[in-house]
Amino acid sequence: MAASIKNRLAYFAAAALVTLLACSFLVAQPTDAYATTATKGAQAHTLKENVTYTQYDATGDRKADTVKVATSYQDGYIGNKITVYLNDKKAFAKSTWFYNVKAQLIQLKNGKCFMYLYAPMDNGDAEVCALYQIKNGKLKRVINFNKGLGSKIGNHVGGEVKKVSGNSMTVSFTAMSYMASSISADYTYKYKSGTLKKTSSIGKLTVGFKGNNTYKTKKAITAYKNTKCTSKKFTIKKGAKVKFLKTYVKGNTVRFQVKSGGKTGWIKVANRYDSPLMHKYLYTSGFYAYEPPFVGLVLAG
């Protein structure tokens, strides 16, 4: 117990130091929802808070509806409630804390309607960060972006709708992961059997802020033949360059596909700060801390 407390204290001290060295915008969080593109007959409309819209179809009948994302604020700057009205009837209501609300009305080519809601607080964290299907006058959550990468690999989770095309959409799940700092994973969802369905458990992975997805290792890492990570394929040596390729997510099991030395394999992903998969180092005399096992990747926020 004492060792665990010491490790946690070291972690918070290290995190504080990183925060001083890194700008707050480096924390993984959904980007501006207004950037979503729509093609091949799909539509995406940004909705401002407390504005009534009368020109969009929100129910799928190809007729204009009345839509409003109403918000209330405590002391003028901290939000405390979100209410969505469709044709003057309450379709969704949630009491939560936020600084602002980003909302989008999305319609697929087939006419099916959805709404993306993101209500961030500090570090971009949000209790409400989801895509809802509009059905029978109500909003039903179909994608919880806070769970897109499981619930154990890190914090500051979230996500956004990046692109809508025809009857499918590309979404991005984000997190500040223990294993690889800021990550995002893109997945495709297609409309099938009355709702959106993820087409694969494997998505495109982006790691860190360099843009090239390639980092050197701080320790030796085992790469496996497949996502089960039970059969070893090769060992990535300390100091070797690693390029991140894809991510696999099933429940709380997350794997990264990487390429190193001309070989491609899957690696396990740390699900706690002091995981043996992390790089352990002496922070101060008698105190050990943990960090991502790749040069240039740091925990922030």
C-alpha cells in the first residue's frame, strides 16, 4: 500500500512538471466539431446553443422541423443543463457541468437523422460526448465516445464525427493513454438494421503530436502475431524505431499494431499507470514514476 501511494505521488508530481512544460492544448480531446465534412448525399449542420432552427429535417420525413439545443448556465459561465427540443417537444435532457456545448445535426443519405453532442469541461473532459439517433421524437445514444477506446487505457477520453458520406460515417475516438500519450483511432460506422454499426474492431491509429507516428523505444517490447497477444512474433529492441499503424478495440482490450525493423506485429497496451508495460524510472530519491515507453511521448493534462 505504501509503495502504491509513493508511486501515485510521484505520478502527480511528474504530471505537474509535464503540465508546466506542455501547453494545455496538447491534451487529447475532440477537435472543433464544426469541421465535419459531408458528401454523397449526407448532411451535417452545426447548431448553436439557444438558437431555434426551422430549416432542417430532424425526423427523417424530408420536411423541415423545429430544432433547438437549449442550455442554462450558473453564474453566467458554467453550464449546468442541456435540453434538446424537436418541434417544441423535449427530446433529450441532461444535467451536467460544461463550459459550452457543440452540437451537430447529421442526416444520412437515406434520411436517417442523428445528433452529436459534446459538452466539455477542463481538459476537454465531458460527461456528454456522444452521437444520438433521433427516433420517435427522442434522442437515443448509439455511440458513446467516452467508451470508444475502452475504459482502462488512460484518461481525457472523447471523440468526434470526422466525416459523413452516404449512409456511413467516420468517427475518431481520442484518449490520453498511459502507453502512448495522446492517441486517436478512426473507425467507420455504416447504417444497418435500423442503426449505425461499426464495420471493424480495427481502426487507423494516430499517436502523439509529431504527425509521422514514429518513435524510438525506451525499453524492449514484445510484438505478437495477432491481437490475442499470446504468440510472440519478435522483440522490438530498446532504441529501435517503431511506427504505429492500427488499433484494435474489443471491450476494454486494446492493442496497437506497429512496424519495426521491417516486421509488423501487435503489442499490448498498458491499462494502468504503473503497468510493467510502461517505462519505469527514478523520479527522485526513493520515488519511482512511470511514463510511455517511447521517446517523445509524455503524459499531459
